Amino acid sequence: MSTLPAPASPLSVGSLTQLSLSLLAIIGLILAVSWALRRLKVAGPRGRGDITVVDELTLGPRERIVLVRIGDAQVLVGIGPGSIVGLTPLAAPLVLRTPAAVLPFAERLRELMKRPGGGT
């Protein structure tokens, strides 16, 4: 009868190192994706009901101007560290163009396929 070699211990140094590196890679990937989503501002308009954030402009690391829609009116609001200041209500609501990044994936793919050399 032949004796089989004993299986490697699941707690060996090599397996623990591999597990640790895999875990660090996954955590790094999660952090990179969250940073990219925050940087690209992938989320659409925020808000529920009658109050929504229509658009915003970053002025500095902690300062921004936000266009808020309240019912049918729009108001510019300045936001800084520890303060929110109403700048001005708009007499006529602004109509914003939809940026290309907000288009659904299928429409973007169709546009790319229509371009010369974009598809088969």
C-alpha cells in the first residue's frame, strides 16, 4: 500500500499570505470604485417629492453652489463649511441640458456603433 502525502494545512504561511493579499486587493478595488463614482458624480438628481437638487458647481474643496428646485421654483444656494446661504430665487426656472454621461448605456452603445469604425 502506498501512503498519500498529508494535505497542506489551510493555516500555512503561504495560504494566509495569499488570503491577505486577495483581501487587500478587494478592499483597494472597492475604494477605487467608490472614489471614481464620487469623482464622476454618477448619481442622478437627488431628492424626493417637491425638493430636488437640480445641479451643483464646486467652487473649492468645501464650497459649492447648488441649484435647488422647490415645486415649480428654483433657488440658488451657497454651501460652505458649517453654513448654507440662500443666494437668490430665480425668476424663470433654468432648463438644463442632459449631459452625455447620464444617457442610458444602451443609447451610448448605439451611438458608438453608428460611428465609422465603431462596429461591424
